[in-house]
Amino acid sequence: MAMISVRDLVVEYDGRKVLDGLNLDIEQGETMVLLGGSGSGKSTLLRHIIGLERPKSGNVLVKGIDITRCSEAEMKSVRHSIGVAFQSAALFNSLSVEDNIALPLREHTKLAPSIIELIVWMKLAVVDLADCGKLLPQELSGGMKKRAAVARALALDPELIVFDEPSAGLDPIVAAELDELILLLKQVFQMTVIVVTHELPSAFRIADRIAMLYQGAFLTIGTKEEIKSSKIPRVRQFLDREPETTAKAEAVAAHFHKYLQTPEAKS
Amino acid sequence: MATFLEGVGKRTLNQLDYIGSLNIQWWTTMRAMGASLPFVGNRYRWKATVHQMLEIGVDALPMVALMAICTGFILALQGASELRRFGALHYVIELVAVGFTRELGPLLTAIAVSGRSGSAFAAEIGTMKVTEEIDSLRVMAFDPVEFVLAPKYLAALIVVPCLSVVSNVFGILAGGVFMYFSTHLGFVVYIRDVLTTITLHDVIAGFIKSLAFATIIATVGCLEGLRVRGGPDAVGRSTTSAVVRSTFLVIVADSIFTALFYFTGAY
């Protein structure tokens, strides 16, 4: 049984179709990268996979439980098995880093405070922030915040960990460090990983399979090699970084010339 | 004409939608409030409630006291300027005592709390939405209503009536200072006259009003925060809107309660 199954998923906002009948299976222990340009629907798909939104139609099954129709208790149990590292890290600014990580442990488990303290230290050590537990989120750099968010996502030892744009806003070195961290999590904890990104080097470094989205539908789903050798024009355009429209110097000059003729410019 | 009617219809529907949202949020929060209660609820929520009580109440104490002193003084001065002509300066005591207990104490407190805490609720929750903290609570299997809203509601419901009492005391004392300097009326006599003037009905009416005002401020502040869509500019707009709407609704509610108490013979 697949860890995640998306079946005929349709999402509409104000009558505009954002996701159009998507089907996807993500196996246990697999790293799936959702690749696509801005506005392609990859973050929307992610929000439906983690149960933050309900679709217009279709199903999302996590470990066999349909989270679009399940009870609140079932949803709670599903959520305990998912860890999410948000694009903005989404750490609670009023809590220290270690309190952020301890929060789900304190509230969802009956562990003794000393055990929680130990677990928090271990999670921080995994993301190389063992000395930063006492700091507040606003005292961390962008890369450190993202790693702290990963540590919090790992707090309850989830089976599935989800990353939304992990490299966004980071320099290439820190982004590469995060890629290595994702690979480490997969190797050490045998986790299923879903990563939403539009960074090609990162996608090809960490993915087992890549699903490429365009205008709310999958263009292709395949292994790294299959994607690299794809002949689909849109996929090629994305991989080869070809622009959709090119700004031409003559056109810009013509616009400028036209503006100079207007009474507004003359006055 | 059609456009005008369309505009009126649209605005009416928007207002109805807003009132509906206020009611739904109020009801949902009331249902979740049990978790914030001491002894029977979740100790972390009670801790958050105490923190909110300090922010809404203790921090606002100097401001509320100063506002009450100034208003008490103004009321006594204005009342005295007219009553002096009829040789009825003594009635200033009744004016200040009854005016504050029934009306000005709760109203001044509500305006101060709306400006300080209603806006703070909207800004805090709005920022949490923009930075995905509300989403991260949901994916960690926390109910944002129980986690964020309920402690604020409970704190406001406890603290606003207490602040109203403080406002009453300081307003009435300011009236006493005026009476001392204008008629050399001793403080003990003044307090005795005040206590004879105020009835239990007045105290209960003021208490009911302050509970209603606390509910309005918490509901509007939290709803404005939850309705934030977009970026930091939306947080700014929601903060302004929270103050404007809650102050307006507090005054409307005050006039309704006053009319109700007047016509039912409670005053």
C-alpha cells in the first residue's frame, strides 16, 4: 500500500480550476519532489496532502485513511505521523527554539520533562543546532530557522516529512546543506519525504522520483533520469531554463517612444 | 440604478457574512474554552490565559486609571457648572457615582482595551497567519481556536470587568477630589454618599455591560486577525479594522443595553 495516494484531485478557487484531476502514489521510504514553476499548483497539492484544505472532489489517502472525509480523531492520528517544514519555517516567535520543538512532545505525549529535554537535544543535534536551543527564532539566520523547523517536524518521529520550498531565500551553500540534511533523514530514519521546489539542482540531488506540475496537472512523473531525458516540450523548457517571452530592446524602445508622444509626457 | 442597488446588496451581504462569522467564531471559541480553565483544563492553555490577563489587564491598568481620573474630573466639572446655578452641587456625587458605575467605567475600559488589546489580538493572529504559524499548529494536530483564541477570550472575560471596577473607583475618587476642593466636602462623607447612591442594580448592569464588551473586543480582534489574507500590509489593515469595528460595536451594544435596562426598569 502506498504511503500517499492522490486520486482524481480537483481543486477550485472562485470557480478557477487550480488542480485538475491529479493522480499520484508515493511509496513508503520514497523521496518525491514536486517540481513546477510559480503558480503551477505544487504548494496547493501539498496543502491538500497535509490536510490543510479540502478539495472540490477527489481523495487523498495517507496510510490508507482518506483525509478528505475522515473523522477528526482519524485526522489527528494522521497528523501525528506527518511532519511539515514550512517555507517560512513557521516557528513560534514567542517560544525559544527548544520550546518550539518540545511543544508537540509536551502536549501530545506523556513523556517526563527530562526525557522531552533529551529528545529535543537529539533533534537539535540531528540538524546541527544543539547549541542554539535557548535562542529565540528571531535570533537565528534563515538557514538555521529552516533547520530548526525540520527539528520541530521531526519531534514526534513522523513517518512522512514534508518540505515546502526548503531552499527558498537561502544562499547556494546553505541550500546544499539542507539537501544533505534531507538525504540524511531518508538514510537514517527511512522516512518518506515530499519536497516542493522549483530548484532543479536540489530536485535532482534528493529525489527518487519527480512529479512535474504545469497549470494544475502533471506533465510527467518519473525518476531523475526519466525526467532528464524527457522530450516533453514544457519539461524541456523548464529544464533548459528557456524563457516564455523575451523582452526585446526594440519593443521597449517603441513603448518608450509612444509614451513620449502622450500629452502627459510632453507636459 | 442597477449598479447602485447591486452595491447596496453586496455591502449588505458582506455585513451579514461578517456578523455570521462573528457568531460562528464566538460559538466555536466558547466550546473550546473549557481547555483554558484552571484545574479542569489544559495547564498550558491556562498559563497562556494568565499571560494574556497580564497583558490585557495589568499592563493597561495605568492607562485605564488615568482615563478614569480625567473623565471623572471632567464629569464633575461639567455637572457642577450647571448644577451650581440651581444650588444643587451635591448632586455631582450622584452624577459621578451612578454615571461611572452604570456607564462610563465599563465604556472607558472597553475603549482602552479595544485600542490596546483588540488591535494586539488582530496583529498577533494576523501575523501568525501570514507566517504560516496557524497552519503549523494545525499540522501539529493543535486546534488553533483552542490554542490561540480561547485563552484570549477567557482572559478578556476575566480582566475587562476587573478593569471596569478599577475605572469606577478612580473615576469616583476624581469626583471626590473635585468635591473636596470646590465644597470642602470630606472624603469619608463623599464615600459614604457614593455608597448610598449606588445600588446593586447599577453594579450588575455595569458588570453585564463589561462582559458583553469583553466578548465583542475579543471576537472582533480575533476574527480580524483570522481574516488576514496576503502580506504584512493586510495585518496593518486588520489591526485598524479591529479597533474601529470593536469600538463601534461596543458603543452600539452599550446603547442597546442602556435602553434595555431603562425600559425594563432596571435603572
